[in-house]
Amino acid sequence: MKVSATRLFPLVLVLTLALLSFWLERTAREAPAPPAQLRHDPDYSIEQFTITDFSRAGAAESTLSAAKMVHYPDDDSTALVAPRLVQSKPEQPRLTLSADRGTLSRDGAELFLHDNVLLRREALAESGESRMQSSFLHVVRARSLVRTDREVSVSEHGRTLVGLGMEYDNESRQLSLHAQVRGLFEAEKE
């Protein structure tokens, strides 16, 4: 049996097309994602943003405001510029928190405050106003819980405590400093 070019041509053509298809399929599967999917671009922003949470009775419990809010769809994150949170729940002292910048969790239940963070708790019958300063605070809004793993300074009526790591529960009014705690207590003037 003699092999001729007219008999080999269709076989070579089909084999070449099969190899080309295999190569194209592998190349397309391994191609990097388009640049648009790798970018962290906002889908919307709001200037002078304010949101208020209400109790079942209709009383304002929490107000979060910021000079600017920016939402990013790629990771569903929300960045805040100059955020301010005021919590005024019944049976709890009023808390006011502010920072240079912040981030909201996806569901808005947690707030992460960064840079020049200040927490002010209003004065109670048994003690004066309390101020807490740190470079970072994590706020769990529904539980009135504030945490940090950074250095924090707590000042209240002539007393100052400084420590590394803190948890403050506004509902139970319990403050825990975790490590390297130092205190300064001024003598009361007569």
C-alpha cells in the first residue's frame, strides 16, 4: 500500500487542528484575570454620611457619622474618613468615639477605628467623665463592647492608667487592661 500526499493531508490537518485546540484551551484557562478584577476601585462614596440605629421603642441608640464614606465592591469593604460614633442606649452611659479614619464590617455591626482614636464616656453618679485614647479600637456596636490590642491610655478624674491591650464593656461598665499596666493617681487637694 502506497502512502500518498492526498491521503495524508486530511490526517495531518485534523491532527494539527486537535493540537491547536488543546493548546488554545490550556492557554485560555491559565490566562491572568483582567486588570479590572484586580483593582480596588470604589463603586460609590457619600459625603457627610450619617446613619442612626433605633430601638424598638423608636429612640435613637447609635449614630454613626463620617466626613466621607467610600464602598469597595471587590471585597465589600467600607472606609470612613473622620468617623464619629455616639451610642446612647438606655441604662448605659453615653459613649462618643472619634478617629481620623475607620472601616465598617460587611454587615455594619463592627467598626474599626484607626489613628488618634478617642473614646469619651459620660460622667456617672459615682465617677466623672472617662477618656480612652489609642491608635486603634475595635467596636462591637450591638454589645457596646470596645477592644484594642494596642497601647491605650484611660483617664478619669485625676487618675490615668496606661496598658497594652484593653476591653471595655459599657453595659457592665467593666474595663480590663491586659498587659504592661502603669498607673498615675493624683492626690486629692484639700
